[in-house]
Amino acid sequence: MHYKDYYKIMGLSRETTQDEIKRAYRKLARKYHPDVSKESDAEAKFKELGEAYEVLKDPEKRAAYDQLGANWKAGQEFRPPPNWDEGFEFKGGGFTSDKSGAFSDFFEQLFGQAGIHAANKGQFDFNAPGQDSHAKIYIDLEDSFHGVTRNISLSTPEMNAQGQVQVRHRSLNIKIPKGIRAGQHIKLAGQGGPGTGIGKSGNLFLEIVFNNHPIYRVLDADIYLDLPVTPWEATLGAKIKVPTPIGSVDLTIPPNSKQGGKLRLSGRGLPTRVPGDFYVMLQIILPPAQTEKAKAIYRKMHEELDFNPREALRIYQQ
């Protein structure tokens, strides 16, 4: 995936105002519109221009994009920094749901999430409630097992008097409830956008994302662990101490276990209302033969074991 410099595409600097962005788009849209342009690559440039404008016209998307930094070059191989969007507060329609495929992979990686649609459109209401806000927060898997209180920092885009986007920071203490899953939301009433007149403030919805864990993977309420085992443990059976988020357990490996075999520990997944399960995925690791003694053992196995792992392929061999 290649980085796209939206400012360069529109011929603008990062200090440009929102009004200048609108004027630049109108000018370039007329120049590259496929119906009127004589440029050979007008359609591609018009599409690229539309994507750039989709981001830069929106103060929230623009501030999030600016957060990636200005040191990338257009066309350079790009991966978003880990947790780059943590605590970035979007009011109303911060994300875009693009089902047409009109936008690039770069755009989809950053903004192509489930659409959140702005509220309070249409006629102005002098007592309208404030817009709801949405942000992601990243927590450790262990936080879901114990429940914790955390201080989080939120970044909120705002327009200054010159029409430029700036970011305001605020901190909140929030309670992470025990058993929360990735993708669930914590609702903070009244912490969204301010209302007008006597209208109530909107709510803040915090989407939970788990930080990558060194040894566990999470799927819904279930947890997975890849467990390395030796060939003799898999073949003869063994009892192995296995770590889980709520303490180690003595796990019995059945004799003649296969590579990728799955063992289930019921109820040791996330402590949701119906607790998830903990799955151990067996990964058979061959010991290296780096000494003559080790090589002799492998030769003896070769001589004494009547075993051909390619038996099923014989009918296809010529």
C-alpha cells in the first residue's frame, strides 16, 4: 500500500485554510472532470482529487491524516503506525463507508470503516441536542479480565479563527468493565458535542480495541494460544503447564496428537456473560540436528520407523 500526499494532489500546503481547500477543489474539479477535460489521465486524476478532497474538506479526517506526520513521500510504501487513531474523537460522520470501490487502499485503511452518520441535519434547531462523538481506545487483554479504571486522552479537531484545523486535547477517567470485548462500546453520557439552547450535550462512544498480545489471539470471547510441543510429547502424550490470563493450568496432551490439533479449556476465555473458551493450538517443533549425536538419532528413526508422510501422493507420482 502506497502513501498518498493529499496536499500535494491538491497543490496545497499543510497550513492551508478550509476555504482555500474548497476553492482549490472547485478549480481542479473543473480542470479534470472527465466530461470536459482533454487530459489523457483526467478520469484517474479526478478520482484521486475526489479522494483527497474527501479527507481534507472534513476537519476531523484532516486532523487525523495530519497526525500521521509530514515525512512521507507520495508513492512510498506505507503502513499506519500502531494505534495511530487511538483516542481521536470524531463527531458524527468521521468515518466513511465506501462500497463503490472509488477510494484507494490507503484511504480504506485509514477511514473506510463502518459509516457513522452525522445527526441533526436539515433545519436549524435552536434547542438541538449536541452531536454524539466516537473514538477508539486500546486496552490490554488483561484489562477485560479484571476491570480497570483508566485515564484516557482524547484529541478533538477544531477550527481556529483563521479557518485552520487545530487539535484540542482533553483527559477523562473511565471505567473498563470486566468482560468487555473488542468492538463493544462504552457510552459516556453528555461527553459528546455541546447542544444549542437548552439542548443536551451529545454522548461519547468509546470503541474498545485490544492491543496485540505477545502470546494470545482473541476472537469474539474466545482466546487462542499457539503451544510449541516436541514430537515425542505429541506422539507419546504429555502433561504441560500452559499459561492462561487467569493462571497456569496443567494441560494433558493426548497421545498421537497432530500438528495444528486444537484443545479446549471451557470457560477460560473472556469473562463475558457467557464466558468464552480458551483454545490451545498444538505446534510441533522439530529439534535441530546440529551435532553428530542428534543426527545419529534422526538416522536411527529413519531406519527403524516405517513412516512415509507422502504416502497419499503416490498415486499421483509418475
